[in-house]
Amino acid sequence: PQGANASGGNYTLSETGAIARSFDSKLDDFVNILDFGVEEGSSKSESIRTLNTSRFISALQTERSVYIPKGTYEFNSEVLVQNKNVTIIGDSERNTILKWTSSTRSNRIDWTTNTAERTLTIRNVYFIAAANKSGSPIYAKDTSTNGGTVKPNVVLENVAADYEGSLSRWGKGYHFEDCRCGYMNRVTFGGNPTLTCDYGFIFTGTEMGCIDNYLAQCQVCLLYTSDAADD
């Protein structure tokens, strides 16, 4: 490849001080969601969506950066990850599309940690509700009770959540419970103008972590709350 020298199955970066590495070692630097068999494309069968969900979870369980190339990826249940560092990186919030087609279970990315020393990081991803979802596109919870950490629990950048179709919605926005030092930059949430959606962002909990979170250039639109419906 350009900018590199390759011979005998080795790879040498064309920078001063770089050393030769095997191609296997170089390719093992990060995890691609496709490495775990997740299939790209729309209108997949329910069996494929079920496999995509479990395989996505398997990729995240590695605790390595999981790259998701440009494309649409369909899932039909909650991506539940507990007590793991999670990093998800897409191509952009317009090109890497994660779509949930079933109302099964409430949340989409459901991340829980029992220690404040773990982080959920998501960048450059577009979440779509293609079903009537009762929960959040991202729900994160820190269950530790030691007062938190100066290290961030949640980092979101260039993340968007929206709905597809008049009968689809997120019932709730992004939910962070006892997550400390959270940082959200250019994160947007779109509800549905006719179906109930309770909030765009919410920070809850009883630990110190529920108060020191930072949002920059974040937006919420098309909220239709149960209170508004009663007015």
C-alpha cells in the first residue's frame, strides 16, 4: 500500500523509526464488525437480524475498538454489554447506519458497568428506530457506589438518532445513569411529531456522576411528550 513497504509477509510503516511487523499483526490492530459475520444491507430476514445482534455483541465483548464501515446494519434486539470497555467507531453519522427493526426489549445499546473505571465510547454512528421502541438508542449505567472517577464513563461524538416511518419512534432519548464525566459533542436526537417521546437527553442517579456531564452542539427535535398529549 502507498506509504508502506512490504516484503516477505511483513509490513513497515514509511516513517522514521518504524519497524517491520507481520501482516497478521498489523491487521489485528482493530476489530471490524464484519470480522464477526455481521451482514450489511437492508431488508434482511429475522434470522439474519438475530445473528447480527449476537455477533455485534461478540465484537464488543473483545474490549477493542470496533470499526463499522459505511453501510446499513439491521438488528432486532438489544445490544447488551456488561462490565466491558466499549468503543464503536463508524465512518460518519450519515454513512454508518445501525437500524433496529423490532420492538423487542426497550433499549438498543444497553451498557452497564460495575466499576467507574470503564468507558463507553461511540463516534460517527447513526441510530434509526424502524419500529415502535419504548426505550433509548443508548442507555448507559454505572452501578458502582464509590463516588465515581475523573475518567469519563461515556464519550459520544458525531452521533445521531432518528426514526423511520410514521409508526416508528424512540420512546426515550439518550439516558445516562450515574455516569461520571460524560462528554457529548455533536449528538442529536429526533423524536416523532405524533408518537410520544419523553426526552432527548436525561442524566439520572444518586451518585456524584449524575451531575458532571458536558454537552456541546447537541440538539433535540420533534419531541411529543405524554404531558403535551394531555394538554
